[in-house]
Amino acid sequence: MNENKVDDADLNRLYELIWKRTIASQMSDAQFEKTVAKIEVSTNKETLSASGEVMKFDGFLKVYLESNDDEDEDDTTSEGEESLLPPLAVGQVLDFIEMTGLERFSRPGARYTEASLVKKLEELGIGRPSTYAPTISTIMKRNYVEKREKEGIKRNFQILSLNNKDEITTVTSSEITGAEKNKLSPTDLGLVVTDFLKLHFSKVMDFNFTAKIEGEFDEIAAGKLLWSDMLASFYEPFHTTIEHTLENAERAKGERELGFDPVSGKKLITRMGRYGPMVQIGHQDEEEKPRFAKLKASQSIETISFEEALELFKLPRTLGQFEEEDVSVNIGRFGPYAAHAKKFYSLNKEMDPYTVTLEELTPMIAEKRKAKDERTIKVFEKEKIQLLRGPYGPYIKQGLRNYKLNKEQQEKVETLTIEEVNAIIAELKANPPRKMARRKKAS
């Protein structure tokens, strides 16, 4: 007997759901009549309108009415019962009870989720069921799109009500708008690449192109078209376009002009750089080198404002002195960091380089310096070689390369001389250790 019993109420609800759906599947469709009712106003020439559906025949809805689920959380438009109009007749006199006017704002269409993107691809005839998952994973892996969660913004709106006593009331209400959860958002790289491809490969970027190719594949499978003819008709003009683009097209930068720096008077632009989106003051052709600043993770070259861009040039910031040495913060290739006494320390995740204080940084510097000192066994400054402690024992670090010590060498690591260390490095370079292949798990 199963110990995890199900309540009778749950069994009854499950049985009722199965019964209703089974019976509904055998019944006739419901019949609706789309209706737009024009309502005249006795006091002036204006008319009111009400659009919806009038049910002519219940059909399966007599037994089972399924609720409508909407993917877009922001979409407050509901269908179903609320869109149904009561039975109306021409010339019918309606009693005025209340009229309500809601203030509404235009808003952009909802971003795609993985499910809604697949649905759109099906509508456009792009790809096949077997290619949808690899397509989405590829554009995410190449950092063209990413899943983002965006907090909504509170916005007020007005509600005007007129009752049958000619009294008007105004109520201010609020709503959360712009919230996104697990939506696919284009990255700056994705936007730049898309603009470049649309400019130079407009034929391939046309939605109908992929659908046309899919149709030709079907013709090849049916023996109505030779695959060699199909490939020739595509590849020859495509190859010509590639050669022309390589010779004449400039590197895609996604450059956008924001204005002029109020201090230097030089042009302020935002563009894609070698290490991602950035803002730039000045130009490469000028005598004085241009200044650069990396965009924050929440910013985009498409939407960043002039004021926000200028804020980024507040780095590097000198916060003061610690142990008679200046402490400064900046953002580098590998993220935000603090510099102190010619040494660099990555900032903790919760620290913002634009707002962090000296009081917050000094404990972090002391803690990370202590951890680094405990990790360091010996340093050969001239040769730029370090003997360090790691999770698997002591090892040699030279530049960006690490060299593993054997058990005997680890035991006497503190007494190793530079000559012995160089000999170990030379031996390991000449005879690198073989990587043991991982055993496959038995199926």
C-alpha cells in the first residue's frame, strides 16, 4: 500500500477535469458572432462603441471553459468571458450607469521567450523542429542574445469616472510596467552584427530566403531539383558578395555619436571595442590619444545617454591613502579592480567602482593581501617566477604558465634555488606529463 495517499478532494478534482475534457472533446464547437455595437448618446452627436463577441451556441463550453494563459505578464488584455457582449438588439434603449476612462500609454512589443521565438520561426517558415534548439543555443553561446530579468518601473495613471448623477471623479492608480523575466534580449554584439549583415547581406537576412531554401530542400528530396544546381545558384552570387564585402566593407563598430565633451570639446561616441561596448572621447587620427571607458553590464551602446556616458569617465578614482600609499579604483579587461602599492586587487561583486569608499576597500585589500602572502612560498623577482601553494600542493608559476611539482620536490619546495627551479621547468617543457584520459561511465 502506498504511504503517500492522495486526498479524496484531489481525486475528485482530477476525475472531474478528465470527465469534463473527455465529454467536451466529443461535443460541437461553440459559435460566436463578432459584434461591434454603436451606441448613440442622447445629449450630443457622438457615439460610443463596444466590440466583442456574442455567443450564439454554447457547444462544448456548456461543459468545459478553459482559462486563457498569456505569456506576457505585462499584457492586461484578457479574452474569454470579459470579451463577451450581452445579447443586444437594434434600437434597444440602454440605461446609463457609469462611464470610465483609463489613461493608457503606448509600449513596445514583448520580447521573445524561447517558446515564442520558436513559434515565430514556425510562422515565418524558418528552420525545422530539429533545428530550433541548436539555433537558439548557438545565438546565446556566441553572445548575440542573452536571457535577462528586468525589474518593472512603477507608473501612475488616471482613472476618470462619470456616474448617472453627472458626477465626475478622478482616481490616481499605479501599475508596474516594463518587467521582463527570462526574455531573450539582444546584446550590443548582436545588434552590431545584425546591422552589418543587413547592410551587406540583405538577401540572406530576408526572412523569405530561409523559407525558400527549405522549400528547395523538399524539392531535392522529391527528385524535382538537382542539388548541384541549387547550390550553384546560391553559392556563386553569395561568394561574390563575400569577396566584395571583404574588400570594401569597414569593420563593424556600431558607432553612435552622443555629443561633445564639455571639457576638451572632442566628439563623444559609443561603439564596440576589442573587449566589448565602450565610450570614446576623441579620435584615433588626432595627435592626443583618445580616452576610453567601458560600459556597465546594464548599459547598451543603443540606449546610453550623453550624461551617462560622461559619468563613465570618472574612473580611475583616487580615494585616498592607505599605509601611506594611494588607493585608486578602475575597470580593466577583467573587471573592476583596486590599485595599491603597485599591486592590483579585484573588487568584490557587491562593490561599485563609481561609489565604493576608501573605508570599504581597506579591509578588502588587507584580507586579499594576507591570503596572497599565505599562498606565496618564494618569489624570484628577476626571473618573474613564483613558488605558490595551490589546492593540490605547491607548484611553480612562470608568467601565465604553471608547472606541477612531484612529491619529492614539494617536500623541499622552500629550499629550492632558482637553478633547480629552472631545471624543473626545462625538464617539464621537454617531457610534458601525459594527460590521463577519463574513463567513460559504463552505460
